[in-house]
Amino acid sequence: MYDVVISGAGPAGSKCAEILANAGLKVALLERDTQWRKPCGGAVSSRIFKYYPQLRSLNFNQINAITMYSSDYHQFNYSWKGIKENAINVDRLIFDNLIRNVAVDAGAQLFDKTLSYDFIYKNQRKVGIKAKSGSSKREFLGKILIIADGMSSKLAMKSGIRRKWKINEIGLVKCAILKGENLIDKDSISVFFQPFKAYAWIFPLTNNQFNIGIGTWQEENLKHNISDLFSKFIKEPTIRKILYKNKFKTIWKSAYPIPAIGILEKSLYDQNIMLIGDAAGFVSPISGEGVHPSIVSGKAAAETSIKALEEENISRKTLNMYKTHPNIKKIRRNFKLKLSLVDFFFENRGKNISNMFHVAEEDELFREEVIGMFLFNKVPSKDFLSKIKSFK
């Protein structure tokens, strides 16, 4: 019997397991495949060092600037070199295994090649998780069960807490890691907004490797083929100039869905169960950034579990502490605001994004708001939209 069983060892599950293990609790961390690379751009803000200070000494590519392009290729450039701590670009295969190892070093038991598929019931109560490991089946009993195995989690739906995502509630993304000679600024990330609800990116990983991808959002998923958009983007003249060479070696590529409407507030917890990370919608509706909010969700769920187990009360009422955790409430409010901005930004084939960049060129305080919103999940001021609307 474990104190806590966690299904999924991504950023959310691993951080949750680390904190629980450090508190002296017995933790099972189930992972389908530690050699699976999460399809993701890999840009991680400096906030990550608050949770993993050991990452500062590792050899991830340092980032201190961003260039964002509107659909008409108007540029917004921002550098925080010497002002704020550098961000990093990571290969998610390397990054995820590093933070898993932190959880294991803290005392969590990692079970690799272990696929969760159902719950164990006793007296109509969920008391554990059923899993497959190769040709054998295993059962993990736990006082608290935490679901952290992604937005497509079978357990999330079988729990009765969350329904299946609708096509207009997700983003569809395709990305690749390419290798070859290029003209990409190694200190900067680039984001390219499209004339519909979609954006693309180029993030440098090393001197000759980079992550490139594109994603559509909500109703646009029904109008476009993501593979066709990826092929078109990589061939655009502006992109060809940046990439420089016509031929690159493909190190890896994949397509994947992500939540696009923020946190499902009624789908966070139930009796002795909590959903964290992508499984609960901890992905920013505008930027698609999910590593930081997922880690925050894992931390909050761990703190809630520790208190519930100390009080020997794991009822639904007690686990409400997870939903009302100050950091979770902050993310919920932030995501609601950003979701309300999505339609506005992409009006008139993305014209408002272009106007936003023009205003930022003339207004330094507004410029800081733009960068804060896109990179640091900050909430813009009340007159933010009016400044964009009034631009001529």
C-alpha cells in the first residue's frame, strides 16, 4: 500500500512525487515510457529555476531574447539580456528524465514501461490503479490517486471527474527537431502568429539543432490539416531565409493535441483523486506554455495530499484545498483572461496582433505588458485592449 499513487511522470507528476517523497511518504510514480519525448517546443522560462535550481548548471541552450511576428510579418523584438535571468530551451526527452531523477532521488519509486488503464475498486470506492507492464498486469493500491498522464488520459475519463475534450477545446500541433547549418539567433526564440488561430515557432537547441513547429487552436482544427500547415510553414520565404539551408536531418518529429481552453475547474478533484498537468488543462490558452503551470499544479496537489494524510481525511471536502490553493487560483484567473483574449487577437486575420506590436514600439510600459503576458503569464492592465483598438 502506497500513500500516493501517481499515474504519469511528466513535469506535473514528477514534481508532485518529489515533494511527497521529501515529506517521507511512500510514493509510486507510474510512467508509460521514460524514453518517450513529449512533443513540445521546449522553451522554458527562468521561473523553472525556482523549482529546479540544479538546472542552472546544466548545458541547456540559454535564451535572452524573443522575436514575435504578426501574420503580416511585422516584428516585435525584445531582449532581457542583463535585465532578467536567461530562459532555457530544452529537449523534452532529456529535461523530463532529469526531473524524474530528482523525484527518484527524493525517494519516489518509479515504475517505467507501466501503462495505467483502470482503477481498482473496493466497496465502490477507487482504492488503486491497474496497470500493464509488458505482458503482465500490476496493481498499485494507494490512499490518494493522482492522475498526471496527459490530456488523453483514460483514467481521467474513467474517474468520472472529467469528460473527453471536444475538438474545439484543444490545439493540434506538429513539431520536429532538425539538424543542419542555419542562421537562427542562438540566443533568441521566434514565434510566428498566423492569420487564423494558429502560431508557429523556431527554438534553437544547439548551434546546429532547432525545434520547429506549428499549432492550430479550437475551431481552426476543423479547417486545416496540421501536417500540411507544417510543410507550408517550413517552405515560406521568410522562414527559408532564417533556416538558410534547404536540407536538414530530421532528428525527431511528432504531432500531438494539447488543451486550449485552460483549466477545467470542475474537473480537478474528487474523493481521494486529483488531476494535474495537461490532464486538467494546465496549458496557457495563448502561448501554449504548459511546463511551469503543470509543475505548479503538481506542487499544489502534493501539498494538499500531505495535509490530507496528516489529518487522516482524504474526502472531497478536504481535497478542495487543491482547487483553492493560492497558486492554482492565480493560474485559473490568468488562463480565463487569456482565453477571453484569443478571439480578439486573431480578429481580421490577426490584425490586432500586428497593432499590438505597433503600440509596443511606441509605448515602453505597454511593451513590458506584452512580454509579461506572453512569457511570464502576467495579467495585462485594464486599458491594454483599448490601446490596441485605438491604434490607427
